[in-house]
Amino acid sequence: MNVWRAHSALLLSTLPALLLLGAVGGCAQTFDSTNLGVPVTMAGPAGQAPEGAPFRVTAHAVFGLWGLATIKEPSLRKALAAQLGTGNGVGNLRIRVRSRFPDVLVTVLTAGLLIPRSVTYEGVVLK
């Protein structure tokens, strides 16, 4: 019985540290548009909608070990390569990262060892 108390006391004392570590370092993503080769803007002038073909592309990111390791990271360049074609740039780019129901289900079933995320790129290809 004393062994049980020692293990539970150790678990209770380290649990806050593990939760803080997971919250601080987990599931971070950086999106860099400098390697696309075309100008990218997040927003245009107020009151003016950019002219061009709108697009919406969804990619997936996968993190492991409760968000501490990146297994698969979506590439902004690959996601927009097919959209750009002969376009001169991208306007009104919006990036939305979210967990859909299947993503949450995988996270729960693997107890956080795998954490998938859906990344959606939306914008307008400028002519």
C-alpha cells in the first residue's frame, strides 16, 4: 500500500509540470510566404475586393507526443502551387488551423500520441 501512495504522490506532483510543458511547446506552426516566388498579401485596401479567381485548399498537419514533435507539416508552397498557375500573386490570404471531429477522435483514441489538424488556405489569385 505504501508503494501505491508513493507512486500516486509522484504522479500528482509531476502532473502540473507535464501539463505546462504540453501547453507551452505543443502544436506550433509557422507559415512563411517568402519562398512562394510571388507577392502575398493578407489583406487588401479597405473597401476594395481584389479581382481574380478565389481558391480554397485544405491540407493536414500531424503532431506527435502530445504536440512536442512535428510528424507532418503542410507546405504553403505545395498547397498554392496548383492555384497560382499564371497568376501574379495571392491576395486576401487567410489561413485557418482547426481540429475537426475526426481529428479530435484520433487524438482521443491515441491519448494524444497523434494530433492531426486541418489547415485551410483561402484567398484570391491575382491576375
